[in-house]
Amino acid sequence: MLIDILRAHPPAQVWLQANSALPVVIHGVTAMEILMGSRNKNEWQRYQKFLNQFTLIWPTSTEFEEAYWLLAQHRLTTAISIPDALIAATVLKRGWRLYSFNLKHYRQIVSLEVQTPYQR
């Protein structure tokens, strides 16, 4: 979804505007993944400027531990990655809803509220 916002994809921008009253935060791991996708200095600067609009959140030690257990439980059945486990653990422990198109890795996690933000 964040990549869609960066690319000015109309449904993503509509969703963001419609949810402007909600506190939209970005997981620090997601922010790092976005920066890793930059191919040159201009993209790096553009991505940093974009990310600076949002509050970045970072997992606590308890959330890191929860991520370990999620990875141990779901890795072989869902192929969940370390970043996805960290994101899921943070969302679970904080009682938040996760908006993502990556349902494959998150769907099997009991009590994780995950929702696609809009139709692609």
C-alpha cells in the first residue's frame, strides 16, 4: 500500500485521505524495506521525504519475543519472513489493525486483525 501511495496510485490516495483522521503509522521495518528499494540518490531522498510524513514505530523487546514465537509457529506453513513476523507481533501486542495486501503470511495468525485497504 505504501508503494502505491508513493506511486500516486489513485485508490491508495483515496484510502489515505478517507482515513486521515486515523493515526497512520509505519513500522520501522517497513520503512527500512522501502529505503532498501531505492535505486539511486534521488529515490533515496524522495523515499525519506515520504517516510518523514509519518510516525515510525519500533518493536519493543516483548514484541521481538512475540515475533520469534510467531516465526516458530508459522514459518513452515506460511513462509512468513522475519520482517513480517516483527510487524505482526507489533500489531498484535498493541491491539491494532494491520492494513496490507500481504494476506498470505498474516491470515493464519490467530487474533491478528488484517485487512486489505482497497481493491487492486
